Amino acid sequence: MKIKELLFSLSVLFVQLQLPTPVTAGQDQTTADRQFLQAYTQFQQERYVTAARLFQAVLETYPDYPLGDYAYLSLAESLVHSARYQEARTALRHLHARYPQSILLDDAAFLHADSWFYQGKPAQAVQAYVKIGKLKKYRRHPQLPLLHLKLAQAYEQEQRYQTALAQYHTTRLRFIASPVYESAKISEERLIAQAPTLLKFYTSTLLFDSIAKLINSGKAQDALAFIAILKARILSPAQHEKLALQNASAYYRLRKNLRAKALYRQFLRDFPKSKSAPYALDRLGRLSLREGDMQGFLRIYERLLKEYPASHYTASARRLKGKELMLLGQFQRAALEFKTFLQRHPKNPLTSDVVWNAGWCAYQLGRYSTAQRYLKRLLRSYPKSYHREEALYWAGRTAEQLKQYTTAVRYYQQVLNNRRNSYFGALSRDAILRLNTADPNLSMPLSSTKHKALPWQESVRFATQRGKRHFQKSLILERLGLSALAAREMDAAVSSDSRTQAQYLALARLYARSGQYHMLVRLMQSRFRDRIVQGDEDLPQEFWKLVYPLSFPHVVKRSAAQNNIDPALVLSLMYAESLFAPEAFSAAGAMGLMQLMPATGARLAQEEGLTVGSDQDYFQPQLNITLGTRYLRNLSELFGHHLPAVIAAYNAGEHRVIDWWDAERHPQDVARFISTIPYKETWRYVQKVLWYYREYHRVYGTKVF
């Protein structure tokens, strides 16, 4: 018996022992529960023949059993696995007839279509799959990506090869972040290899669009195959130009810098009058910076100034030059670049960022009055700037330098009013306390925003008949130890009722008990965001444990211990990287809980002596956490266990952060280091992880495990 089957059997036995001995009129209900759980145990252990027999017995003996829809669906699936397809479809018809409001009807529709597919009836399968695919209500169904893959396979079984090819291609591009992507890609490539005449399916327009989608979705390596197809075709001059640029962009995304530089230079030689020439120069400049070649970047910058003075890319390069000078500690020169930018590009979309950087340079140079003017300008003219919270904090720090303590407190209080529970919120609270200690007359209220009391101990109630029905089924499933199914019924109950806070809290607890951490934190962040952001002193500890769950505890605890990493850091990174979604996939191509790039994952797997069969393996929580934690260990050793630098390097790469770190000379002022980070994504990321890290220790103490 497999380990997971043994554990499930033991859990079921425990639940059965907990069920009360039937002595009243509830005897039939309790006996039915036992028999259903016995059948479901066999089903989970993939003993489908036995499971089918037991489910049939439950349905025959207890025709009004509340979980009858689960029995019918599980029976049908067991019958499909037992190659009893017609009986499976009969069971599904009974499910529809007996339980017309069951939440399982969508699953039943997919299973009905699958029964034709597995029976080897591709025509009927195609008809069923196409029908499902056209209905809007299924567009978010988790089985939809797999349905489209099976539809392509059914077309192939019918020997409709061009239609199958089109379906494989559509599937991989539509579900590019799904695990079915790799299967669709392999099948598409196999069909082309078997029948090269199918290449006519790919119109040039389709190929160009597909290449763009793949490059922008972190699949630049796969785009190269379509680029090769286009290279073999007779193209118009405009198409040649477009292809040359896409080819260079693919290698740029792949970080194959030398190849990308050669291709962009070739593009500029072949298409010197192209409207995309400034873009190509911009890429060349950024490639120089990737390689640490500041002089190379400056040569590109001067060329942009000379040849394309009014281009958006010229303005962008001026800002980038200023940022790079800041990283080198050359704040005087950086300030001059930013000042020139504001004079020559006052309405550019990048202006708000440049105003911030100009103020930051002035602060670093000790020109606090100038810094204050820039920060006031940013806060006044760009109220929606992503720098706003940071600018308010540094406006407070600037006011302190100018001995304007009342003004400083006012800025800090604005941070707290906007987002008390955040990285800069915590710094602002500390600053007010520090100033208040020096001068009690500067004190301002620090208490949390008062919310209506959360119905924490309140028994959950439902008003609608539908809500009550789903809730009762949820209670039964939870009693049987089937928490994931119970959560699904509870979600349906809440959605069909008044959606009270008590109902959402009950759903959150079920997500926590069933290990559905992604669903848990999504729910908490969406339904209780104001309380999380502004804080509430009356909230119990359990609330915060739902906000910051100990996700995948066994793997995290073991991996953290093996690598001498604080498990709170691992949890905080997962929270920020993927929101605890095992199948998370970024536009850059990062995968899984800790968002590993396949190349990085392969290197780490080699260090750990692990074998990775395919990139899809990175979606497995155990492998992803094991490798991600090893990467944290490597970075921690590289940066002397300095947390902000480690976090920044995890997001942006160690080579770039080494430059920032050296430029700041290992600062003790963490906020100053964070404000020096030139990348918006990394800047936000470091703040977020540090805040989560602080919260995990606040909620769980020094040791989270």
C-alpha cells in the first residue's frame, strides 16, 4: 500500500472511531456515513471495482442520503476507471435527475465527456468537449485546460490531424501557465515531425502572434522554433524587420546577452531607418548594464541623445543613467541627470519616478530643503504614485533633519492612516514613538482603526434554503474528515447566502484545516483586507494565523532546518512569490511556490543531487521548497546573512544586488538600502517579504515551528 493511502486509511479509521454509536433514530444516518466513508476510502486508494460496489450499495440502501450526489459522481468515476462507460453515464444521469442543484454537476459534465474519450469514441467525445467549451459557466473550471488537451487528442484519434494541430497550438497558448502546456507542446511538435505538410497551418500572422505571446509569457526558448519556421519563408521587408526584432527579443529574454547584442546590432545595420531603432538601442544599453559595462551603456545613451532626442527611449535612458549613477554612489551626477530630465521631459510617464529619485539624491547629499521640495511635489502632483508611502516616510525623515518635528510626525501619521500594517507603516510608528520619547508634546494617536467587532465566536448561520442545504452537507463532510470537500460545499453555501463575515471565517477555517493555503490567504486578503492593513487590537491570535498560515509545514520545517534558514523567511517568500499556489507561473517563466526559474532550479537540483524530469516538476511543492530553500542558503552565505540583500537577490539575481550592496557599503539603515533599489518589482518585493517576516514572528513567536 502506498504511504498516502495508508495515511488516508488511518485518518478514516480515526474518524470512524469518533462517530457516535447509533442508538436513536439517527442510526441510519450514522450507518450511511460509515458506509459512504468506506466507499470513499476505496475510491481514494484507486480500488475502483470495490468502490463502485460500495457506492451502489449506499445509493440503493439510502436513496435520500444527503451526500448522494457525491456517491453518484464517485460511482461514475469508479465505473469509468473500470471501463464500464455506459453504466457511468447512467449514474451521471441519475445525479442530474436526483440532485439538480448540486455543485457537482459541472464536474459531472466533464466526466460525461471523458467517458466517451476513454471509451475510444472520439466523435462523441469531440461533440461533448466542444459543447462544454462553448459555455461561459465553465470558463473558470479547473478541468478546462485538460479538456482542451483531450479535445485535441480526440481530433487526432479521428485522424483530423490539422484540426488536432490547431487545437494543440491553441491549448498551449491559451493555457500557457498551466501544466497542460508542456503536453500540448510535445504533441504539437510530434505531429509536425510526423507530417511536415501540416506546417501550412501556420500562417505568418499566426506565427508572429505566437512568438510575441511566448516571449512575453516566459517561454522565449519555445518561441525560437516558430522563429525558425518564419526564417525559412519568403517574407516581405516589413516582416523581415519584425522577425529580426523578435529574434533579438527572444535571446534578450533568455539572458543570452552576447547573442542578443549581436542580433540587435545586426538589426540596426539592416534597418537603420526603422521606427524600432530607438528600442533596439535601449535594449543594447540595458544589455551593457547587465554585463556591468557602464561605459558601453553611456555610449548607447549618447547615441540616443544625438539621433533620437525626442524619443521615449531617450528619456528612459536618461532616467536609467541617473539610477545607475545613484547605485555607484555618484549622487551629484545623478541629481543633474534627473534635473535635466524634468526640464526636458516634464510630461513623460516616468516623471513621477524621476521626481522621487531627484528627492532621494538630494537627501543623500544632505540637501534636505531641496529633498523636501521634491517630495512635496511628488505627494502633491502624483497622489497615486507607487512611491507615495515611501515618500511620506522619507518626507518625515527629511523634516526631522530640518528639525521640523511636528511636520515629521504629520507625515508619519499619514503613512499610518493609509496603511498601518506595512513595512513603512512599522517604520513610521517607530519614528513617532522615538520622537514622542524626546518630546511628549509631539504625541499623536497610534491606536488601531476601530472596526465593528468581528463575529469570532458567533455560530455561523444561513438564511436561504440553498445556503442551509450546502452548509449541512459541509458539516457532514467535515465530520467525515473530508475537509477539502467540506470547504467546497461551504463556499457554495456562502455564495448563495448573505455572505456574512461569520460565514467567511467558517470557510477560512475549513481551508486551513484542509491545507488549501492559496484559497485561504486569497479569502483573508480579499474579505478582511481593511483589518489586515489597518490592524485591529481586538482580533484574536487565530485570526492572524489564518492570515499568515504555516503552509506546507513538514516540507518547510525540514528544508529550513537542513539549510539553516529561518522557516519564517521561507514562508514569507512563498507568500510574496506565489500566494502559496503550487502551480503559480510568472510572465518571466518562474515556476511554483518559490517561483524558481528552470535554469536556476536545474543548478540547485545538481547541488542537491536531485533529478528533475521536466520543468513541470517544479510545480511539486516538495521539490520546489527544497530547491528554493537551498537557494536561500546560497544567497545568505553570499551576503553575510543580511536579510534585505538576500531577499532582493532572490528576486533580482545576486549579480545585480552585489552592485547595489557594494554601492551602499553594507548599510545599517535598511530603509535606505530599500529605497536605493532601482527595480520597482524588487523594491516592492523586499518590503513585502520583510513585512511578512515580521508578522510571522509576531504571530508565532521566535520559533514558528
